Amino acid sequence: MVGVAILVDRSSGKVDFGVPTKAMLNVDVVAYDPKECPMCKKGLEITKPSSRDI
């Protein structure tokens, strides 16, 4: 049997590998177009990858 094991699935199961898939953690990550980004609209700079200054 062939399958895929994932530690953190940031697609929340939306990616299909064509084989059974198991993830330890599913996370739904929101990605914004730059024109729609709430931080961009406020003129805030991103200072680190996980900035929580929203």
C-alpha cells in the first residue's frame, strides 16, 4: 500500500495526492491577494513571518 504522511497539512485536506493521506494536524491557512490583504490596506509592514500585529 502507498500513502502520504504529513506532519502539518496547511491545505486542510484540499490537496489530492491520489493516494491515502494522513496528517497529524490540519490547519486552514488564509492567503490574500496583495490588493485584498488587511495589513496592506492599513499600510502595516510585515516585520516577521508570523507577525501578529494585525
